[in-house]
Amino acid sequence: MKRIMAVVISLILLFSITGCSTDAFKAYREAREKTSGITQGHLIQEIIIENKYNTEGLSDEDIKELSYFNQIQSKMDIVFKEDKGNTKIISRNYFNLGGLGFDSAFYKDKERMYIKTPILGKYVVLDEFLENGEKTDIFGDRDNEGNHFEEQIISKIGEIWVGVLKEKDVVSGKKTLLSTEDGEVKATEFSIDPSEEQIKELMKEVATLLSANEEFKQMIALVYGNNKEEKIETESIFQDFINKIDDINVSGFKYTGYIDIDGYITQEEISLIISNEKAKSKEIKESNISIKIKNLSIEREQAFDFPDLNENNTLDIEYLKGGMPFMLEGFFNKTEGGAK
């Protein structure tokens, strides 16, 4: 169940990042392309997922474990700058799973990556992991244009998203003023109303895209275990998800976006309900999903305050085992079944 949720959450996050009259559709498509090319700025993304499960025949222990996922909340506050491949990112993250809340942070300074761990408050370097004695970059190789695999995926998902939409699905609304940290911003409101069939088509195409990407599957394996058995199971997670798409119902989809006078999408609000009447015991019967995204300080210089790492404030992954909430333990089990 947690593994299926990993795919669902990953898809939602990627949809939100990617994400009429002929004029409205063209304006949205151009704004989506321009927004995806932002090289520096401040991004705030909030997600709330409320789940209902089929608990028939489950033990009290099983129901308690599922309760951690009844409501999933996350907030990511990110400042970033891309300068000729020398990426700088500070992402301050908050997660709440069933009332259990924790903070963490992700840092990328050129090729160096590390996280500030929740609870312990110390740092773990993520530059590379050792597997079978060989160096492995968890973010994969760059393509010919210098993009990491996640940038490649987001670009492809954007193409799929726009390709699925039809001109009649995108409607331009009223002119309005948005209150932001940059002050009041003039914007045009857009709404998107795809059909259930279009949303399912999008989900299938993106799931198929991700299932063919070895680096993305490696990320899933990092979070939910990394021994050989888990890797084989990871292969089946995507196919199980794709097979279930035909059984689900998608309703209440609502997308509202705001495009500023410079042609950037500055704010997005997305909501939808996914339900499955055929859900088996321990499976999700209904998910109510809400996403809010804000693009701030677009193409303005950002301040980066990277911590100084030393032996007193850093930890080896091994030291983190047993000290994390159970839903995080798998991330730090990378070395089990592999390099010691």
C-alpha cells in the first residue's frame, strides 16, 4: 500500500510541476513553457491528501498503520538558481502523516547534495552512494543538454499534459490582482476542465513514462528499500498502478491558474477526488487531493545560506537507523543487501 502511495504522490507532484478558445489555449501553452524555463526564483508548494481505506477484515494493528496515511500534508518552500548547470537549491520541507509532523531540508550547491534530517537535526551527504563498490549518482546522468533525469521527465510530462488537453478545455477568465510577497500582481485567471477520460489517459502515459525510467525507479527503491526483492517488486508497482487506473473514478477536478503580465504562471490551485469502488481490503477507497503552487520572485536574485558541514553536525546513514518514524526508515536502508 505504501509503495502504491509512493507512485500516486510522485505522479501528483510531477503533474503539479508541469501543472478553450484558441487564444486561451495558446496563451496557457506558452505560459506553461515559459514558466518551466524559470532559472531562479522562490517556489512554494502545498499538498493535502485525505485517504479512506477499505478496512474490512483488518487487525487493529493494520488499521493503526493505515491511519498514518489518512491525511498526508506537505509543504515545500524552495529557493533555486540554475546558472550554466551549477544548480543551487535550498528546499525546506514539512510533512505531516496522520498527525506525526516533521521538518527536513534539502540542499544542493553545484554538485554537492545533502539533507538535514528530521528529529535528529543533523546532515547526511547524498552526493553519491556506493553500490557493489561502484559510484552511483542517485540523480542519474545528464543528457546532451546538461539536464538531469528529473528535468527530462518534467519536460516530457509537460508535453503529455498539453497534448492531452484540447482547446475547449482551457478557458480564460477575468483579470485580477494577486497579493504576493512581491506585492500585488496583475494576472489573468485561467481554468482547465478536462474529462475523466483525459485525466486517466494522462495518468497512464505518465506512469508508463516513469516505469521506463531507471533513475526514477531507483529513487522509489531508495525510499522503500533497496535489496533485490524490493527492486523486483518495484517493477510491478507501476504495472499494478496502471492496471488499477481503469477501475478508478475521477471526479471534482478543478484547475485554476493565474498568468501574470510577463507571461508566467504565478499561482495554481488543483483539486480532484479519486475513488475506487473495487478497492480490496487495505486498499484506498477514496483520495481527496488538493494542491497549491506559488511562483514568487521570478528571475530575481536569491539568497542562499548553506550550512558548514563538519564531523560534529553530520551523520553516516547507518547511524540514522532505528531513530526515524517507520515510514522513513526505508530511505536509510540503502546499504542493506548492497555495499556495507
